[in-house]
Amino acid sequence: MNTTDKPDPNHAFRSGFVAILGAPNAGKSTLLNRLLGQKISITSKKPQTTRNRILGVAHRTGSQMVFLDTPGIHRARTPLNARIVDAALSTLSEVDLVLLVVDAQTPDEPSERLLLDKLTQQRLPVLLALNKIDQVQRPALLSLIERWSGLIPFTAVVPISAKTGEQVDRLMDAMEALLPAGAPFFPPESLTDLPARFIAAEMVREKAIRLTGQEVPYAVAVTIDSFKEEKKGSLIRIHATIHVERDSQKGIVIGRQGTKLKQIGEAARLDIEEMLGAKVFLKLFVRVQKNWTRDTKALRKFGY
């Protein structure tokens, strides 16, 4: 997607920063991975999976787009959720335009109202991506486009499917047209500014969330205890700890005779190997950190 455009000698190179905002579970991280053509942001059917700002760089022939994937905006009720929302809204001071992602199939009206209130308070151009159109009938989609178009003056409204890629190229074109002229911010080989340790921890957290069902929804944090390159970088040894809030959650993550933890580790290892292009030895531990999502000191320790 990022390399098929033909150069246009009549247009200067464009570059800029784009904030991806939306309600929890709108598909922002799936869209970022689609825009980049590679996975750097973890995804899950559970809302509020993304907790930190994730930067991704898309390289096109005539432009460079630096995306800031943000946690889902919602009304925060815990210290962890308050920090998540603050991290998302803080990106508005750093970008050239906003991409609002809305779930066309399952609206989240309270979160969407909060988002619209925030967006009307600033002057950045806002594009609307109505996501998950692969799951919506056409008459309902047309009605949805008409309703959203009348809420605030969007620069463009583009129905898309981040899952299938439908109309994502059109969305890229619409964003590119709004970027200021300027040189690239990152070299051509750059995909993100995040260290490999951070992405590895996120991939472990993703698998822990996905593979434990509803039993361990948001009580999981992951820290990397050691990250060592061997054999000139062809082998990476990683020790990581999965932190939970209660002993019962620890038992769920480990599973009977360690089967669940082994499943989490195997799935995470495969993703990390694909990201790093190297063989990975991944050792996981599980530790209870009592009520860490409400503990300010623990939140700082885990990077929130």
C-alpha cells in the first residue's frame, strides 16, 4: 500500500503527524497495522487494549505520514483509565490532523459524544473513518454517513474496513492531501519509534488478554526483565513477567499444569520472531501485584 503510488512532479513532498482517535474497540490499532502493512499495535476484541500512545510511520512515494495510535477515549473511572484517556487527548497538541475512527456496526454513543465535544474545541482538520463496513448493510451505512456528516464539519468522511483493507487507500489519499509540504521526519526504514522491548511486552500482553477470555480483562501488565541478543542478533533471549492483581488471576494465566502460560508464550514468541526477524527464546513468569490498576506507584512502575 505504501509503495505503489507514482511520483507526481507537480506536487511537493508532504509529511505530517496524524492522531488516530476513537472510542474503545473502534478498530484503531487494526487500522494502524493496516496502514503500515505490518503489526506494531496489539489488538483484541476487549475494549481498552491499547494503553499507550503508539507511533507508526507510513512511507508513500509523495509523503510520509506519522500516525499516533491512541487509547480509546471513554469516561474514566479508575486511575489507570484516567491516565489512558489523558495519553490519548495529549496527542492533539502534537499533530497536523485528526483521524476519527468510528465503529459503524456497534456505536459507543457516550464515548463518541465525549470525543465530539473535545474535537469541537480545537481547529485541526478532522477526517472521519466509518470502520467495519464489511459488517454493515448498505442502506444502514448510507444513513450512518448522512447522520455523522451533520454532526461536525469533517474534512472528509470515508467508509472503510480496517480488517479487509476496503477503501483504506482512499483514506490514505484523503489524509495525504491535508498534510503540509515538508521533508520526512523519519528515514525510509523506520516503522516506529518504539523500542523492540516495548513491542515485545505488548505482544505478550495481547496474547494474555486474548487467551484468558473474560476472566482477566484489564488486570494484566507485562514487564521485560531481560532482553539479550546472541549469535550476532540471530537469537534473542527474553525473560518477561506478566503482572496480575489477584491470586485467582495468576492461576488462570498459568492454567492447569502450566498449559495456558505455555500457550500464551508460544503465540507471543511467533509474533515477536516475525517482528524482529530472529529466533526468539521467550521465558514467562507470572506475579501478583495487588490492585495495581489503582496504585499510583505501580502505575508508574508499569509505564502508565
